Amino acid sequence: MSRIKRISEVFEETSKFKLKKDRISHLQANQSVLMKYMAQGAYHPGVVWLLPKGVPPHKSANPLETEMGLHQELQRLYLFCKGGNDSLKQYDREKLFINVLEKLHPADAELLCAVKDKRINYPFLTYALFKEAFPDWLPDKEKEDGE
């Protein structure tokens, strides 16, 4: 049985393509629900993260000892966004986020922190690239944004 690629692996591979059309093809060939959540978490204005900016202090998992990917934590990500569970106390939300980070492969933990801060931490993986690859995932940007 083949192992599911971590989303950070897919994004790293995508960022290495020189041509935009190849990056788009690679994203489309590897699309998943998790990829959609990552793109929307980073670039959709309607997704509001209820966590402080930056990388919280946490123990990084040993990459050789973990195969835990973000796809396995997907069902918990709603807890960290506005409208997900607004009654959750902020301290508990932040503690849960740290617990998720500590289970993940370090590259996926780093990606999740970047997405929470409304960006994707791989070259060329921009709003414009995801919008072109998957037009229905993200709303059109306003004209004044310059894109």
C-alpha cells in the first residue's frame, strides 16, 4: 500500500516547477480536500483564524518517527477558525493548536502555521496560482489589490 503524500510534500514539489502551467498541472493532479482547506485557509477572506500570529512554542515531532499528516487532523481545523466553535475558550483553542502541531510532521506543522497567518510558505504558491488552478475555491480579489 502506498503512503499518502503529506500536503507539504505536494507543495514543495509544486514550488520546484519552473513554469506556471506545470505548477498548476501538479496541483490539479494532486488536489485533495486538504489542499482546498489550505488554499482557503490562507487566501479566502472569509476564513478568520482565532489564533495569534506566528509559530507558537511547541515540541517538533521527529520527522523519522511521525507519518502524521495534516489530512489526519483535517476534521479538527474548524476549531481554530471563527464560526467553528466560538464558545471554546481562547486558552483551550491555543493549547489544542499546539497539540496538533506536536503530532504533525514538522513540515506540515510549519505549513499550518503559515496558513494560519494567511499565507503559504512555499515559493510561487500564491492566491493567483490557486485561483487559476481551482477557480471555484477562492473569490475574486478586489480590483484595488492589483492582481
